[in-house]
Amino acid sequence: MSTPVSSPATGTQAGGAGTAGAPGTPGTPGTPGTQAGPAASSSTRQARGTAFSRLLRKPEGVISLVIIALVILVGILAPLLSPQDPNFVNLDIVKAPASPEHLLGGDSQGRDVLSRLIWGTQTTVYGAAIAVAFSLLLGVPSGVAAGYFGGAFDRISMWVSDALQAVPGMIILLIVAAASGSNFVVIMITVGVFMAPGFYRLTRSTVLSVRSEPYVDAAVVAGMSPFKILLKHVLRTVRGPVIIQTSLTAGMAMGMQAGLQFLSIGTSDTPSWGAMMMEGFTIIRQHPTLMLWPSLALGLTIAALAIFGTALGDALAVRPPAKRLSAARKAVQAHDAAVPGSTGQVTLAGAESAVRIDELRVAYPSSKNTMKEVVHGISLDVRPGEVLGLVGESGSGKSQTVFSLLGLLPETAAVGAGELWVDGTRVDLANLGAHRKLLGTTLGYIPQEPMSNLDPSYTVGYQLTEPLRTVHGRSKEQARAEVLAALTRVGITDPERVLRSYPHQLSGGMAQRVLIAGAVAGKPKVLVADEPTTALDVTVQAEVLELLRELQCEDGMALVIVTHNFGVVADLCDRVVVMKDGSAVETGTVDEVFNRPADPYTAELIAACLDDAEPRVTADARFADASGAVDAGTAAGPVPAGRRAATPTSTPASAEGEAADQAGPTPSGTSIEGSAAK
Amino acid sequence: MLQFVIRRVISGIILVAVVSSATFFLAHLAIGDPTIGLLGSSATQDQMASLAAKIGTDRPLIVQFFDWAGHALTGDFGDSWRNFQSVSSQIGLKLPVTLSIVTFAILLTAVFGALLGIATGLRPGTVVDRVLQWLSVILFALPGFWVALVLVITFAVNLKWFPAVGYVQPGTSFSGWLRSLALPGISLALGAVVMVASQLRNALVETSQLDYVRTLRSRGLSNARVTLHMVRNAAPTSLTILALMFVGLLGGAVVVEQIFALPGIGALTTASSQNGDIPILLGITVVTVAFVVLVNLVLDLLLGWINPKARQS
């Protein structure tokens, strides 16, 4: 695989709305990605600082933090704040309404409701603190140990953790309450034990992920204590998630505590919210406010804890959640982001072309209210039956161009302007539904990475017959027969078995053949292949390219092939468009571009391919010898021996100076042979 | 596959054994002499001694344990220490009530969690989506009994749409049975619904960005078909959460049953724990943990069916 020009990697990633505020689950809150190595520690610290300020900038962050602080303060200062003794019975105020002396009135036994509420706050905070403390004490150290040492301790502690999560805690709590004579501290410790798996799993997975980081290995090699490094990085990465988990745990502990008190379990002489709710509930019809106050206090506190956890999680996730913009809004912003001018050229009328793209622009949201354009008004066209190469380094916009041709850009992307013709008909770019109607019938697509492009949950047979049945209206048997034929055609010798296989049972080369079969099964007029060989072994690359050429010749499809490899271009293409930074820098026939590159960048790209031409020629020779035994599982079909030698990486060695006037750029001349045969 | 099931069943049996043994010793050691609690403080030494002989607590603890465990293995959980009726028959009487509520709640959770999750997962960032995010955070944190109280006040006391308390046997009146389940089921399910929905939503958003979804589209599949593929691939996490919810709902039912005065396991547990009626408590522990194990086994089989890779290993 050839290395393209050292790429600045400016590729705009299609940021999705994926991580938008995932609420933490009990025990599995999202763990933010492990930060970079030790060198990045100062920038990491900076990010932490801003995480806290980001939290404080959010209204929900501030409000929840204030409520939590208030609750804790009231709990601690209860003896000072409480206007009366919470247990003092004054028969004059039994079920009394609010009055200046008793701001919230009296309860069913004649005690001051406000005082009981304030003392109940103390009980709540105290109980939650016990539960959280024990949860942390049990969960965090065992999680670190399990993640670091692995082995038997890991297995046993994992089993215990699973067991704790499989036991209905409330029932065990009732037993513990009975057994301990309703000892409040013992009950809350038990609550803490049942919540420990959350912390355990969190720290364990963090330690595991940090441990597998390359810089830990590097530190070991450098003679540093890996344990010290782990501790440092674990502490840094685990801090945020642990705080989130703590606030969730505190909230749930308060809920369980109140639930037990509601069942009259726990000491009766200390006032508690749960017991107050219970007392209020019995006379709810006559005096609804008695239940209102403790319920409100409990609900507000728990909601504040939950919202604080989520807001902190959002603030720690450095990437802001992408907002879904309306089409109109995207269009306006994309228009603002447009880089003036257009590049590339067209020579065909739309009606005569297989594909014609006119001044196409693609933009992505970059920050809150702006978009960044990644394809700047590119124009190109493809004749019916022609093979066009779209060449450029990563981030040059070549994939964005073909995905807009297919109507498969990510949802956040916007096609800013331009015209598109497919198979002689104009496509309304504003109507995505109509555009996508062309897929599977007029347009076919071969992806880059074979394994990630097959649905892991379905058999190959299901995935390939489904479009034939639902899009082309074939019967089940007919679809199956056609898929078997297509699989045979792409050189799979045992199509029946492959049909029954799941993707993970296939080799990469086999999976790519399956994907090619899927793309051509619908008999498209235009086939788009996005780096179809990049992810494959060198030996398989040649076969797949050969296969593509055959299919293209036989069906007379137009083929648009995206690649960063000039060897592929030389082998397969009639014409080539060279892209750089979202613009077409050069368009021409393969012959012109190889032999007389007009743009210095093209020359640079070709030269970069030639740098290691010498070893590759030897490799080619070796490959030609061994080709008979290669990839025995997937017979490549009837391939002429001469063609087989033309690997995708067989770069135009002859172009290196002396033979500029030679017929073809490749030594064997296969590409010219191939295109002449059409 | 069979090997996998056998392994899970054995692991489940071990779990039931460990938890019930731990509960046995915990309860006995902490309660001490149960006859005091059972007879009250006014009981004479003779009464206490005869009761101890009757229920067998005059023997060494380890003998009691093996006696209990040996009988439990044959499905005999002994008799209640309070009314001397068989534990199995008492639990058998109460279990259908609790299982009705929990099953109703799980069904609500599965159906509405899936609908909401798919609706928001396909269109992340919409108003409904953001409302769900906040609701899921708050509703999940709030205890079920708190939600139950709010629902009772609103729908039973004020609007009078549903009965506030009581249980109707399905044999007596099926619609009455459903009505008596409605509020307890909803109060239990609400938090679980939003939790499952937001899990499914996140999984769908992640799945929608995977390469093969784009490739499926490239073959011309309709949105509905592509969604089916996505849901099947996003389902495992939500199913795992659903199984965890089942455990949570069983515990939550204990309190919610009290609010609606339903004669389920909850009332039995609370009463037995206050009386120190250990055989009943042990029986309840074994039955609930066994149910949890069963649910997890079903979940594992479902996951294996959904995910072909897991099926093989």
C-alpha cells in the first residue's frame, strides 16, 4: 500500500449528534474518552478547568448546584435553623394550617411541620452520605484492583458485582432492617453496598482502558512504574464520572431511604421525609399539604442531583452536542461559508452524461452558528461506460463529493449549491427522498472497509436478497437465484455457504466481493467505489480491481472510483480528477495527467507514488510468481495472467523520466490495454 | 448453545444458593432468639421454650441451616413461624399479585420505551428528544413510590379515574383487574420507560452513524427497512437495561404495593420482617432471586438470537 504525500489531515469529520447528553444509567455512566498521553497533561488540566466553568455557564448546572448546596447546608445547620423541637407535641396545632408561628402548620400529632422538615433534611443528607461513602469505599478500590490485576480477583469481584445487581435490594433491605432492629446506620450501609457495583464497574473499565493505552507500555519500557502512571491517569479520567455517579447514587440512596421510612422502617423518633410522607398519605384527602412538603423536598433534591450529574457529564464531554439544523438554516449557513469560485470542468451535456456535477458545494457545521465548506464548487462529468478516477489525499473532499452524488452525506452536512445529473436526468438536490430513489437501481455503491459495511446481525443472504425483494419486487426464490449468480460472478466459489454465513465468518477479501455483488446486483448504470481496495491485503487488492474492471466492461457501467493511489488510476481509469482541499486542481485523461501533469500538486502526488517504486517492482515480480497460490478461498475467476501481475500498487515506473512517450504509464501497459478493449 | 445455557443455569443456581445461605445466616444471627419477637414481651419462659422446640430454633444454627437447605432443595420451604401455614402456599397466594404488577410494568416499559426510543433515536435533537432527555434524568432518579403518590393524588383522589387502593382478582372482573393494576403499574414503569427509551435512543444514534447503515441505504432500502436493521443492532443494550429494570421493579413493587394496599409480596415481606418470620423471608428471597435468574437467562437467549457472534461463543 503506497503512502500518499504527507497529509496534513485536515479532513472535516462528520460530527454526529451522537453524544448529546446521554443520561447516566445506574452503574454505566458514559466514560469520557481517555485523554492523551502524559505530555498532554497541562492541556488536560485546562480542559478540566473549563469543564467546571462550562457547568457554571449552564442554568441547569447552577440551579442544581445551588439546590444541592442549600439542602446540605440546611441538613448541617438543622439545630440552628429549626424554629421548634421537631418532636414537641402541641395539641393546639394538630393538623393546623400555616400561621406566623408555624409557617407550614402542624402535623397530625401536633408537631411543627417546618421543624420536622428541616430535621428530616439532616436525616436525608446523613443517610445519603453514609451510603455514598460505603459505596465509594467498596467500589472504587476493588474496581482499580480488578482492572489492574485482572485474573482471579477480577473474575470473583465481577461475579459479586453481578450478583449484587441481580438481587432485589429492597427485599434484602427489609430483612436487614428487621435483623438489625431498624438500625438506620446499618440500613444505609447496606444501601451503599448495593450501590457499589456502579462505582466498581466504572473504575474497572476506566483502569482497563487506561492500561491498554500505548503510553503505559511506553512508560514500562522506559522503566517507570506503570502502577504510578496508572494511578495518575486513572485518577484524572475517573474523577468526572465518579462525581456523576456519586450524585446519582446519592439521589437513589435518598429514594430508597425515604421508601423504607415510608414503610415505617427506621427509627421513629428522628423526623424523616419518608415518615412525614407516610403520615401525610394517611390523611391525604383531608389535609393534602401535609404530604406535599416532604414530597416536594424529596423530589426537588433528587431531581437536582440527577440534573447536576447530567449537566456535569455534558460539560465534561468536550465535544458540544451538534444541533440539528433545519434545511433552510443549513442552506443559509452553507451559503455564508461558501468559498468563491469553482473548479473542475465539464464537457458533456447533462442529458448525455452518466454523471454530471456542476459547481457542487458541501458544508458541515463547525461551531454553533457557522458552517465550514469542504467541497468548493467542484464540476466533473462521466460518460456512460467511462471509468473516472477521483484522486486526492485524505481530507481533499473526494469522499464528500461522491457521497453527495449518492445522496448519502451525513445528516449534519449541507449541499450548499450545485447541480447534479445522473443517467441523463437532472436530480433535485433539495429532494433527498427522490435522490435516494436512484440508489440500488441507477446508482450502486462499493464501500471502502469491507467488514464494517456488512450488517453483523443478518446473514449475507438476507442482506443481499432484501433489496432485490423490496426494491426490485423479485420473489424470494428469484432474489436468491440472482444473488447466487451475482456471488458466483464476483468469484465466490461456494456461494451457497457464503449466503448462509454471517459477516464475521468471512475474510476481508470475501466480504469485499460480497459488497461488490451487492452493489452490482441491482444492475446500476453508475457504480461508485470509495477506495474499494484500501482496506485489503495487497494480493487481494489486485484481484478486486481486476474484478471491478471486468464487471464494468461487461455491464457497460460508468464507474467512479475514489482513491489516493495513482497505481489504481493507472490500472483502471480512463480519466482522472485530482482533488486538493475541496477543489479540483486538474482534470484530464490518464495519459495526460501522468505524462504532462499541469498542476504542480499532481506532479507532487505522482512523484510521491514513485518514491518507493523500486521495492514495489520487486514485490510485483514476487507476487506474479506466487499468484497461483494466493487467496485460495476465493478463486478470482478467469483472470489473464498478464493482468494479474498488475497490482494496484504497480506504479507507473516507466514514467520516471526516460519513457515519457511510451504508450502507457505502467510497465506492462495493462491499463491502456484495458481501456482500449472497451 | 446448549453448553452456554447449562453454564448460565449452573451460575444462576449458585447465585440463588449463595444469596439464600447468606440471608439465612444474616437473619438468624441478627434476630437472635426469634421467639421474643413472635410471642411478644409478655410471654413466659415455658411458652418461649415450647415455641422454640416447635419451630426448631433450639437446635444449633448449622443443624438448622442444613435442615432448611435440605428441605429447600426439594422445594419445601417449611412453615411460617407465625401462623404455621406452609411458606410455599403463602407466597403462592401473594406472588401472582406482585407478578401481575411487575409484568404489566415491564410490558409498558418494553412497548413505550421502544416506541419513544425509536421516535427520538431516528430524529435526535428535536424538541421531543430534548424533553425525553430531561424527563429520563429526573424520572429515573425519583423513586417509584414518590411517582405513585403523585399519580394517586392526581388520578385517583382528584380525577377519580382509577381506584386509589385495592386489588381485583382477574377471575372476578378482568377490566376491574386491569384498572386496579393501572396506577401501580404506571408508577413503577414510568422511570423504566424513560430509561429504556433513552438507552435505545443513544444506541440508535450511534448505530445510525455506522458504515453498514449507509451501505444498506445505498442499495435502495426504504427508511423503514433500514430502521429495522438499526433497531435489531441497537436492541442488545436496551434489553440488558430492561432486565436490570426487572430487578428494580421487583424491589420497587414492595413499596408501591403498600401505597395501593395490594396484597402482594411487598406486604408479606414487610410484615414478616417486622415479626422476624424468617422462613417466609427466606422463601421470598429464593423466589425473587430465582425469578431474576430466569429473566436474565431469557435475556441471554434473546441476545444470542439477536447477535450471531454471541450465539457462537
